[in-house]
Amino acid sequence: MAKITYIEHGGTEHVVDVANGLTVMEGARDNGIPGIEADCGGACACSTCHVYVHPDWVAKLPAKEDMEEDMLDFAFEPNPERSRLTCQIKVTDALDGLIVQMPEKQI
């Protein structure tokens, strides 16, 4: 289980416990976190679960695979260093304390 902080674009924070094995996107969906739409349901076929990972966490996450890199091209204002698709980040104990911020909008 990992405690993850989701920060809406306007600054509202949501701190939730997410079970190991789920994705960061599923944690947001299951807890009603606004700002992560997840239109494709986690298939990495859209960019509507895009977030900016807190700088302290960027190097701690697994590297992006090619499919995620390609889909981030369609995200709203992607940041080459900090942007991730939450459907591609599996929750483990190592992610306890992860902080992600939603963009202004999802496209």
C-alpha cells in the first residue's frame, strides 16, 4: 500500500492509500480524484491520465516505455522530464509518498 498525493491544477490536494498492484490512475479513479479522466481505461491509448510527477520522484519511477512516450505527445503541455501517464505507473511500497499534479486540462 502506498500513500499518494494527487494535486489538482488549482492546488487542492487529495491524499489516498492505493493498494499495491493497482496503477496510479486506478487509485485516482477508485477514490474519485478529479482531473484524471482515464478515457481509455488504462490501455495507454490516450493521454487523459497525464500528470506532472513531483521533481523529487522523477528519478524514483520506472523509465517510460516507448508507447507511453508516444502517447505523451498528445497530452496537454507535456513536460519532457516530469510528465507521465498514471496508467503506466504500478503502485508498490516503494511509491509511498508519491506526489503527482494534474495539468490544467486533459486532452
